[in-house]
Amino acid sequence: MRWYLTGVVVSGFGTTAMWLVSGIWVKSLTGSDSMAALASFALWAPVLLGPLLGTLADRVRRRPLLVVLNLAMACLLPLLLWVESADRVWLLFAVLVLYGAQGTVHDAAEQALIATAFDEKRLGTFNGLRMTANESMKLIAPLVAAGLFAAYGGGPVALLDAASFAVAAGVFALMPVREAAPTRPESSNWWHETAEGVRLLRESRALLPLVATGAFTMLLAGVNGAAIYTVVDRGLGHAPAYVGVLYAVQGVGSVLAGLVTGPLLGRIPERTLAVLGLALFSVAIGVRGALPYEATALAASAVIGLGLPWVVIAVMTAVQKEAPPEAVGRVAATANTLVMAPNALAIALGAGLVALADFRVLLPVLAVAGLGWAATLLPGAYRRGLLIRGD
């Protein structure tokens, strides 16, 4: 476990740094806000191909695949040293698309490797610690990346990220995990294998409600994210930079969420954790909208950081437990696409809703919708005896 978490920390630091700098880099070279926004889209777009890309994680051994993926990015990122003018921005976009595709396959292979390498009872604890490691890097990496970019430009940040991938590749190579050769499917057709992963998720009574809950939660999160600048400006009376303070507090909540997830999943199942996470998130965004004061905004940000990761961890852990070992990569990638894609779409939707409705109305309405969804999951949990685990 220590080896794997070390890899997560190292690669997470570089990825967060590059994610922040990519948009700033494009903006500084082109002067275009829309081009800068496309940098984030380039990273996100491959997620939409998750079911197809995730199939690779079920065709080969996962640990060697992780080593190769990290080494490939370590070799690719130094190409960005040539991005010194606006006419070479195309190279940055090309690398970002490949970065996003690599990340999609990497996530699928990670989840599949975890599912086969660790005892089922430890999955919740491990996924929680993984979340803590990632969120911790989000508190540190942006400061380092912003400082490097301001002083030396984007090239050194790309080299830092490349170095982080190289170290992560070494960590995965040294990780003491024994893997059996992947089971060859009856059909070697890539499309058929992808479709099989989609079918397994669609027909799973345990996974489908959780994935739907994750997708709905991220839809609400996207609209909430689009509204945060309005809350800061009109509600709190602060400059836009204050958004960074709220996100930092949210990050602290996410770190705490990861630390307590293991003990919680020892007592409650994934479905109940998702209900709790969605309920906390919903209450927090409702309070931040209805009571736009500094103290409540900060407290709400911390609770958002606590609740939102619980939904994601619940989905991730359930997939690792419920999906057949030979199909974890495909099912995990499909679930990730269904959960994360609504967030990107909701940001655009939220931008329109913020222009039409006052945030003091919009956010409480989102809260009611979230609490209503959470309430629909509770009766099934009670009927199946899932609310609290028995001894």
C-alpha cells in the first residue's frame, strides 16, 4: 500500500501543477480566454471515450501498463519546451489530449489493480487514503506551479511533471504485486469487449444506482461551481481571487473525508456512504446560497469538501467489489465517464442559469434536488438491510 500511495502522491503533484498551468500558458501566449478554456476541455475530452479506452486495462497486466503509461508521459512532456509562441500552441493542445487519454486508461488500470491486489475489506480504506493523497497535492502543487510559471514560464513546469511521471513509473515497477495473466475473452473484438463492460454496469443492481447518484451529484457540483463567482462577488463582496480561499478550505475538507472513509466503510456500505455524501453536499450548497456570509461560506466549503468525495469513493469502491476481476478496467472507466461527464456539461448549464436566476434561489433549489435524490435511496437501503453493516 505504501508503494502505491507514493506513486499517487508523486504523479498527483505533477498532474495538478500541469492542469493549473496549461490554461495560464495558453492565455499568456494567445491572449484569448476562450483558448485558455479549451485547454481544460482538451484534458477532459478523452474521459468521454472512457468505456473504449478502459478496455485496454483488461487486455494486459495492469502493473506493467501503469509503468508504460507513466514512462510515455515522462518522454512526451519535454516536447512542450518548444511551445514558446502562439503558433506552437497546437503542440500544447495535442499533448493535453494525449495527457487526458493516458489519465483515463491510467485510472482504469489503477482501479483494476487495486481490486485484485488488495483484500476487499481494505478497499474503502485504501481509496480514502488515495483521495487524501490527491487532495493534499491540490493544496501544494498550485502554489509551486504558479511560482515556477511566473519566474520561468511553462517549460519548467512541464519538466517537473515529466519527472513526477518518471518517479511514479519507478514506484509502480517496484511495487510488490503478483498478477495473473488476463483472461482472454471469447471475442477479441475491441468493440465487443467495450460493450460487455457497459452491459455489466447497466445490468448491475448494486452499481447502477450508485453510478447514477454519482452522475447526479457531479451535475449539481458543476452548476454550483459555475455559481461560485457570483456568490463571492454579489454575496460576499470579495474580489474573484477569494474563490481560491474557498477552494482551499474545500480541499481541507476533502483531505479529512479521505482519512475517515476507511472507518466509515467498515460500518456502513457504499450506498449509505453515497447517501451521506450527497446529503452533506446538498445542505452545504443550500446554506451557502441562502446565507451568503463569510463564516457560513467557509463552513459550507469545508462540508462540500467532506461530502463530495464520499460519493466518488463509494462508486469507486463498489465497482472494485462488484465488477468481475477480468472486467474491472472496462466497468471502472465506463462508470468514471458517466459520473464525471455531467460535471463538464453542468458548468456550461450553470453559466446560463446564473445569468437567469439569483444564486440565493438557484443554490437552495439545487440543495432540495440533491436531498430529494438522497431520500429516494434510503428506502432501498432499509429494505435490504444496507444502512448499517451487520457484524
